[in-house]
Amino acid sequence: MSDDRAYAISAANLDVLERNLDYLANNIGEVDVRVEDVNQKVNKVSEEVKTINSNIRDLINEIRETTILTNAKQSISLAQDEINKKYGHYDNIRRKISGLFQAIEVGSIDKKTIKSLKENALVDTPDYWLSSAFVAICAWLNDNKEESISALKDAIKKDDEKTSLFFSLINLKFDRYASSFMWLKRYLDMQDASKMENKIVPLLDSLTGGIFNEEEKEYFLNKITLWTNELDSKSNYKNIQINRWIDFLVFLLGEKNYDEYYYIKNFTNKYADINRLTNINVSQRNIYYYFVEAINEKEEINLNKKDQVDKIINLLIYNYENDELDLRKDIAKNQFIIDENGNTTKAKEKFKMSEFAYLKNTDFYSILTNIVLQNNELKPSINTKKLSLSLLKDLINNSYEHLNENVLDNMNIMIKINNFTGSTIDGKNEKELVDSLYQTIDKETRLDIESVKLFDVKMIFTLIFGFVCSIILYLMDMSIISVLIVLATIVMLIYSFYANYKVRSEKIQKREQRKQEERNILLNVIAEIVDFRFIVKDGIEIKNKTTTLLKTLDYKNYIKTNNDRNITIEKDNDNFVKPNNELFDEEEKDTNKLNPPKWNLEPPYENVRTVIR
């Protein structure tokens, strides 16, 4: 049964198998004919595969960038949600304080409203220093000294530094200068030059804005001197800033490749060094004009004293708290990724320029550098930027010297043209180099030229042979033939002489042509070296201008003076400064109106850091 089944299968498929064998046989005969066609198709397929591969890679990159962008947007959304969830109540208190001050300015608030505003402040944000500060202000405006002092102490326990700075500014706002100075001294005395927060920036704005009196200003400037002296004594802090400024100056220089140095590139051994130094020197103007523009920058809006104080208070209260910074930092990183369309490398490079703004604590020099280089994040005033630049001038010049340490390198440039070698520093030995080139070529070609003799052995042999033959023929009374042989010999000698002369002349001509060509190459090399030296000279002049410009900076020039204050001191009431604002007229009879008390919002503790945290 199995045999029948096998046969049936064989019979059923035999025709198909036979047809396939015939088809195969026919195609085998066509293989040779189609080999070339196959090769062409293979090449075509190869090109198509390359195209497909490129398209696939583009698609993968597009998918990757899209994924990165999507992840960045999701990360920002999640971080923002977490900020809103954890710290949204911070913004609520910030808005309350801003609204309170705005309402006071327009006279649209009374004691009852203030009382209602403060009721939920500590309930909503019990651990936030600004909540306690807000309660202290409200209690003070309502003349509730006991509650105000209690809230002040609570704010100090939560954050002594921010509270001290905040109430220094609040007292300034209400023209309580003596109290403002007490808080200011408290804040400044707490500062550690090696561990400082960015909230010092609004205070520097206060200094440069001219809202302090002479006593406050001098005290502040003395502190700045102490901070810089302390950091100058510790090389590690200086080195960090020197490296940051080197990176920034290199960024200003940019990267270029001076391919116009064709002859230097092909006929010297210093192309890489010359290209680098050319780039540095050509770009010196970028650095110079950066500092010129920074120094000449003008404030777009010249605020009066009251508006300056309001601006600085807003900068302080809306400054991120330390526990918010990590999330804000994550948002900033991802925003750079979005701005760069998913290019994480460029995003990291850009974020690196601003990451110092998100540090919880840093040194005073770092803050000054941040003010200059990252002012978009810190939002300092123009004069604060100039003040910071002035305080950093020695560090910047130090960085500049590191960057230009090889700019005056009078390197000896080796020139090689075929077998000729020479060297020059500035091209002044041009004549000596040309003479040396000629001597090298003459030496190389002398033997070759001298090898072509105008009158050689063959010619002598021909001459002797011809005259011998002619004499023999003459003796055999074959004078005519003898004369013809003599003439033929002379003609042959003349032709050989001419041929040798021509070959020799060609060699001499080639030598002179080579001299001219290699001389032109040499002169072009020298010309490029001279151009390079002009660029170096110009770069040195610009560099010296930049250094001189920085050295002339004096930070005191960027501190405004404010001698137009109308201060009236009430001697009988603890140095109370009577404000000019009619809202605070002490003759006001309506007890529901705001009448800030004559007692001042002063620190409840005499010494700094007396509170156990």
C-alpha cells in the first residue's frame, strides 16, 4: 500500500518536476548573458539599500528626538505639578503680600481687610518663613505689637537670613531707615563668603540703586571687601571662577579654520599652532566689544527709590526657596531640550552656562559671575552687573592671561619646499631664505647640468675618425670624397654640439624655472607668516585694550547716591521716621484706616544667630 502511495505521489509531481528542470536548464544558459545586467542590478540595489539605510537612520533619529521632546515636556509637566502641589501655597502667600502692598499704595485697604488676610496665612503654610513675616506685617499695620513681635520671632526661627533681608527692605519701603539699617546689619553679619545664597542679588540691586544712605552703603561696601579678601585667600574659589571665565572667553572667541593659509598649511610645520593663534587673535575684538557693550549698557527704566524698593521686594519674595530649586532645575534642563528640538548635547551645553543659578549655596565670587553671565536667570539691574564685573576684574584678567599665555610665542617656523629647508620667525630674513633656496637648487642641479658636456668623447672620436678617413682617401687620390668626409664630420660635430647645448640649456631653463616657482612659494609662505604676525600684533593691541579697560573699572562708580531724601526724625518716638504718604498721616482720625504705629519693626534679638533652629 505504501508503494502505491509513493508511486501516486511521484506520478502526480513528475510533470511539475520536469517543467522546473527545463526552466532551470533554460535559465542556466542565460546566466552568462545576464551577469552584467545582474551586476548593474546589484549596484542599483546597493544604492537603494544605502538610501533605505539613510532613511531608516533619519527615521530613528526623528523618533528618538520626538521621544526625547515628549519625555522633556512630560517631565516639565510632572515637575510643575509637583511644585504646584508642594509649593503652590508659597505662591499664594507671595501674591497676598504683593496685593497688600499694591492696595496700600492706592489706599484701598483697611484694618478689617488686613485682619482677614492674615487669618489663614499660618494655617495654609505653617512652615514657610514668609507666612510668619506676612502675619508680622499685618499685625504691625494694625498696631498689634505683641502679635507682630511673636510672628517676627517665628519667621526668624524658620529663616533668619531671608527674614532679616525682607524686613530691611520693608522698613525701607516705609521710610524707617534706622530700623532698616538694623535688619541690614543683621543680615550682612550672617553672611559667609564661601556659602551664600542668590538672595544677595536683590540686596546688591539695592546698593547700586542708591536706596541706602551713606552709613548703610559704607557698611555694605566694607562687608563686600571682607568677602572678596576672604575668597582671595583661598585659591580654590578663585580657580573655579578663573576656569569659568576661561570657558566663557573661549566661547566668545568661537571656532574658525583659516584655510586661506594654503602655503603655511602645505609648506610649514606649524600650521595647527598658527591656525589656533590666528583664531585667538582675530577674535580678540569679540571679547573687547563684549566688555565695552556690558560697560556701556544703559538701564532702560530709571526707577525712583520707592519703585526700586518694590521691585527688590518682589525679587526676594518670588525667589525660589531651596527646597524648590531641584524641581526648578529639572524644569530648566528639560526646557533647554525642548528649545534645542531634542538635541541633548546642545541642551546640556546651554544648561551648563546657567546651572550655577540653581545652586542652593555657593560662594560670593560665583554669585558675581552668575550676575554677569547668567543675568537672565537672576535678573539683576544693569548697574549690579557692572558692579559685579568691576569686583571680578582681577579674576577675569587672570583668566584672560591664561587664555593668551601662548599668544606672544615667537615660534621659529620651519619651511620645507621639496629638498629646501629654512626657518623664520617673522619673515624678516627673506633675502637669506631666497639665497639659501637658490643655493639648494643650484647644488641639486649642478651635477645634472654638468653631466651634459658640450664637447664629449663621442665627438672627439668622430672628429679623429673623420680626419683619419679623409687623409687616407686623400692619399688614395680620392680628394673629393675626402673633402666630403671632412665636411660631414664637421656637420656631425656641429649637430652634436648643438644637441648637447640644447639639452644643457633646457636643464638650465628648468633650473631657473624651478627657482622661480619655488621662490614664489617661499615668498607666499613668508607673506602669510607676515600676515599672521600682523594679526598677532593687532590681537595683542586689542588684548591690551581689554585688559586696560577692565583694570580701570571701579565698582564704586556703579553705586548711585541718593541725597534727596526728605527724612524727618521724631526724636521723642524712638527714631520714628514720619512717612510723607498721606495714608500714614498720624493725624488721621478714622480708626479703621491704616495708621502704622510709631514703634518700629526692629529685630527682636540683639545678636545674630541667637535663635536655636
